[in-house]
Amino acid sequence: MEFRSNVPLAHYTTFRIGGPAKLYAEVSDASELSLGYERAAKDHLPVYVFSGGSNILFSDEGFPGLILRLTDGGFRILDAGLVSVGAGRKLNELVTECCKSGLSGLERLAGIPGSVGGAIRGNAGAFGADTGSVVASVKALDTRTGMVREYQREECVFGYRESLFKRHPELVVLSAEFRLGTGADPKALLWKAESVRREREEKHSQDAFSAGSFFMNPVVLDERLREEFRRDSGKEPKDERLPAGWIIDQVGLRGRIIGHAKVSEQHPNYIVNTGGATAAEVLTLVSIVKQKVRDELDIQLQAEVQLVGFGHESAKHRRKPIENQPADESWPPLGT
């Protein structure tokens, strides 16, 4: 396990934005992750753990502590329909491997960038499917105690872009087991996955430098707006939510540019780094979008993208020595 200093973070994200990490290391299992936290505790540094690099905006100043990046972690078929996969595995690779094995349930997630761990944390989803619906269990490291615990699906509290692990950042996802359908035709599954990827590409270029969808789809109860969405799209709203991209378009911000950051003309819920964009430019553009939507439509957009290194999140990732932590008897302290 190698600790490196002043490693630029932009290279490891789909946004291609971010300054250097004070310390950086790649880890593959719980023991290496714990060693990283011990090193950070010894040096009194905050810690941030990630893997795939989508859905993240790092500060232009980087991160003033230790960045731990989870790598692959492996893939195994345990028995009929049960698959074990490491958190660092790319979600898109997992989808392909399962399709080739005739295992169904993940094909509608094809093309979603990032890692399995990130997909579980944010319950990533598309085209009516989400990650949590096929999760059987998740193993996570509680960085306060150094203990690994397995959470059954019902304990993971999956919701719209939500999970126990998002609510409790001290829990770092290590691996997961997925319960999938069996006996499907691999060729049919691969065809379905590829058609989903093509549809994603039609909605927005997957090669663009962005973090994916920047905002979560908000709850909108205003029937006038909901009816307008029906007329514009020819579709029914999904539950109480309306697409954030459609909402941003209603206030005329499609194509808005600040520096080298741009609200995508192809899909307004993507903010794109057109080349050399800074995090400051992205946040300025985000602020404009949120304010205009709030002022004109009385809707408060919430970012789906994680903002890292901007000062507000460092304290909650700082770990004291294990012996000073409370016992693990209180789990799970769920709530909201």
C-alpha cells in the first residue's frame, strides 16, 4: 500500500476537475482501508473514500487530507442467481458480466458510470430500475469502530438516490451480493443492455466531461407544472417527481455558460466541463440554476453530485483512534 503526496484528483473523475490530494492511496479491501484510516488518524487528517469518480466535484484546491480510492475487488457467481462483487468494480462491467452469464436484473443499469459502491451508496438508477432493488446484502466498514458488518437489503434503507450509506458516511461500502434472475438468454440480455446504452447516449453524450445528472429530480406537487410536463413530454410524471432537466429548461437555462462550465444543450441536468473548467465556475453556474428555478418556479433543487474539499465535509470524515470510539452496540441508529 503506497501513500503518495500531492496527487491531482481531476484525472480520477469523470468531471476532470479538482486540485491535488495532500495524501492519496489505492486500497482493495477492509484491512488496507483500515490502515489508511489509521495513517490519517496518526497525522490528524480528514479522509475521503471514493472509487469510480462519477458524481463527484472536487475543489480546485483539492483535498487537505487523505484520499482513499477503492479498486476492483473482484466478481464471483456464488450460486444460482447470487453474485458477489467488490465495491470498486465498475458498474458497467458488472452489468456486462452478468448478462454474459444469463443473469437478469441489471441490464437497465447499463451505461451508468462509476463503481458498484457508488451505485449502492446513491441507489443509482435509470429507465425504471435502481441498484437497491436487486441487492441482497452489503458489507461495509464502520470507520468509527474499525468493524466490518453485513447489512441485509431491508437494513440498507434504499430510496430515491438514497441509502443508509449515504446518510451515514462513516460506513464505507466494501462489497455487495446481488440476487438476480437465472436462465435468461445471454444474447438477449446483452442486446437489451446495449440498447439501454444507446438510449443513454441519445439523451446525452457519455464521453462528455461531467458528473452525470447534477440534480435529483425534485418533488413537484404543482398541478399546473405537472400538466405542462404531460403536454411537453407526452409522459406521465413518475410518482411526485418531475425531471430536473425539464425544470431547468423551463427557466431558459439550457446552454448557459460560466467560463468553461456549461448547462448542456443536449440535457439540461448535465453540467459539462467544455475544457479547462474550474470547480468555482461549476458552482457559480449551479448557484444560478438553483436560484432561477427557486425564484421562478418555487422549486428547490438538490445536488446529486458530492462536493468534496470545499471545507464543510472534512470534519465528519475525521476519525479518532479506535479505542476512543463507542461500542458497536447502537447499530443500526437509522432514523432520517
